[in-house]
Amino acid sequence: MLTSVSTERFVALDVHQRYVVVGAVNAGQQIVLSPRRVESC
């Protein structure tokens, strides 16, 4: 029998002209993606 595991995640984006900051947490508010800055090309 297959069981269902909740994979609900919440992602935050902080968009600027030259970079984006992204981070994510799961339904239990545990960090799954630490906030990080992504520069544009």
C-alpha cells in the first residue's frame, strides 16, 4: 500500500532590479531552502 507524504512547501521571492532573494519552508515551518541571493546576468 502506498502512503501519501505531505510535500507542501512555501516559497518566498524578493525581486529587485539586479537580483532575487529566494527561500522556502515546509508545512511544519522548517527551512528547506535557506534564503539566498541570486544575481542577474
